[in-house]
Amino acid sequence: MSGKVSGVKGMNDLLPPDSSVWQHVEQTVRELFARFGYQEVRTPVVEDTALFVRSVGEATDIVGKEMYTFEDKGGRSLSLRPEGTAPAARAYIEHAVANQEPVTRWFYMGPMFRYERMKTGRYRQFHQIGAEAYGASEAAQDVELMDMVVQLLEALELKDISLNLNSLGDETCRPAYQEQLVAYLQAHRDELCADCQARLERNPLRVLDCKNERCQAVVAASPDIQTFLCEPCRAHFDEVKRKLDLLGIHYVVNPRMVRGLDYYTRTAFEFIASHPALGTASTVGGGGRYDRLVKQLGGPDVPAVGVALGLERLCLLLASEAGRYAAPPDLFVAFADAAAAEQGFVLVSRLRKAGLRVEFDPRGGSLKSQMKRADRTHARYALVLGENELASGKGQLKPMQGGEPIPVALDEVAAALVTR
Ligand code: HAM
């Protein structure tokens, strides 16, 4: 067979200069999350399929329709991770982290996989920035995470992103709500799409996040979960709102926002952008509390809350800034002849060792073509090495944005550049 092999649909290559935007976001995350005491965890991209079935939920679209599941050569059913919360919880349990410290704060960045219909901002391999906090059931923990996201969005200078907030109750109060919801949806069964008619039997809460317009119209008048909350859930939700107010974080309570995963209890939230670059994929991040999950996966009874943001979506919002984050070379060295190329090669290596960003054209060629190359790299300065420079040990730093050349001794180039 011959011919071109293409990349997999929905899985993207990331090339410069876009990669510099990603690096900027990743670096901002690392700096900011460290200030909040979150440490990095890395788990494999493949997990036992049962992990996601038992956490995200069998009746969710993510597990039911979108997972990349395969059998390995030993006959085990494995899946590419569609999200990061369940793998992190698995690792938390497996390494008995709860025995080592009462409160654990982790973050991760990495690829996730969902077989979704593709559009702008929706891919089959995408990347999440996630944070999970184990051990505290207090509202302060929920709000700390939301504050961390708000500060991240501010650090990235992203505006017009609103925080939607809800409480999903718990095993005490959700059943009564669910019963009313089912009764209501049954009465409107004929107006629901075929998928939602099936969801009605298997997992009625999922009807609330159906994207079909007719289903949304039915959902808009459905019972309000807020009116069903039991006293402890109500108190927790009130405290979350009070603490958000305390920090001056704006939010909108949206009683029909239930998230697409089954493990949540109490707080659920989403950050939604109004920017046209995202089309219908306007949710840049979401999360919530999942106080039962760790125990449900065979671990100790430890409460937890977390959030994940879509890296592609954040970067789409920053796309117009590509180039702003690329770091150009400090210096481009051009060689007039073979002798200069020989000595210049050593000089370039030394300058890099001294901490400077330096480039040259390994193909050599005419000075004119090398200077053209220097231009394209957006180097701040150029240095031409020829017979005269080698003989005198002196050269000239040419500012590439214009201006007078600066005389410099060849063994002081590094110092001269650092002071500029
Ligand atoms: P999620 O809402 O499924 O939550 O995903 C979080 C974010 O990942 C979304 O808001 C979106 O920005 C991004 N995302 C999801 N699917 C795609 C896709 N196909 N293409 C591009 N971006 C996508 C979770 O995954 C939970 N684990 C969040 C969490 C953490 N809850 C508690 N802790």
C-alpha cells in the first residue's frame, strides 16, 4: 500500500505558534494552582472499563455512547479515559492516600477521549485541566475551587465567562425530586426525543442536559430541584453562595443544570463563555461535589469536590493572541565563510550554555539568505561573523527592529545581550 496516511478524525495535531498559547495556559495553571496548594498527579490514559461504568455512570452518554473501549491481548476490557475524576479517585484509593493526610489537593493536565460528533470546540481527543480536592465536606472547599478557576480566567485575561451554579441534593432529598421529575416527564413523553424517552427509564436526570430543542422546552418547565433540597443540602448550598459573595464572585443559580456525569452530590457548577469562537461548545469548564464516589469505588468514606476545564476551549478563546506568547531568539548568528562557521558554531553553543536563545542556519549559504532567515525567526539581534570579526575578536550586534549597530567583543556577547 502507498499514499498518504491521515491523522484520526477528531484528534488534532498542535503546531507552533499555537503550541505557545497552550504552553502559556499550562504555565499559568502550574503557577496559580501551586499557590492554592494543588500538586500534580499523572495517571495512565487507559483504565479498566468498569472504573468509568461505576463512576461516570452506565446510562450517561459518555459511557453509553462515547467511550473508546477495546479488549487487550489478555482479554481485559479497557477504555481510553473519557475524563480525569474517576482515574484520580482510583489512584487516591489504590495508594491509600487518605491514610497519609486528611486533605489532599491534586491537579492534572492531559488528553481525554470521547467519541463525540465533532464541531468547533468538540473533539475526540481533547485535553483537560482538572483539580480534585479530597477530605473536606465544607463549602469553603467548593468555593476555593471556583475561586481558583476565576483567578485562572483572570490571569489569562479571559472575560465574559459566567458561573452557573446548582445543588443536586443527595441520597436523602434527590429521590423525591427524581420521582416528581419522572412524573412530569412521563406526562410530556410524546414531546421528548427517542433518546430521552429511553433516558426516562434508565436515568431521568440525563433528560435535563439533552441538547434537543423540543426536550429543552419540556425541561424548562420541569420541577425545580432547589425546592426539594433537604436541610443539610440547603444549608451547604447557602454557605457556598455566601462564601462566593464574600469573595465577590458573581454566579447565576441555574436549577436545571445537572452536568453529564452521575457521580455528583450537592454542588454542581459550570463556567460558560459567551464568545462566538466556541459556537455551541460554550462550556469551558465544569465540576462539582462527589461525596460518595470514593467509597463507591471501594475506598474510604471521603468527601470530594473537583473541576475540569477544556484546554482546547480556553486556547480557542486566546487564539487571536497566537504569536504573543512565542518567545523569539535573542540572537541570530550568520556566518560569512567556512572558517567563521566553524568558530561560530562553538560561539553559538557557548551562548546557549550561558542561557541565551540563539539560532543559526546550519545550511550556511549566502549572508543574504541567512539574514532573511534571521528576519523570519523574529530574533532581537543579529551578529555576522567573518574574517574581520574573527581576526579582531570584535563584532556588531545588529538590532533587527532597526537602530544603530552595537560594537561588542566576541567573548562578551552574552553579557551585552543580558544587559539589554
Ligand atoms: P465535563 O463537563 O464532562 O466534566 O468536562 C469538563 C470540560 O471538558 C468541559 O467543560 C469542556 O470544556 C471539556 N470537554 C468535554 N468534552 C470535550 C470534547 N469532546 N472536546 C473538547 N472539550 C471537551 C468532567 O469531565 C468532570 N470530570 C469534571 C470534574 C472534575 N468534576 C469533578 N471533578
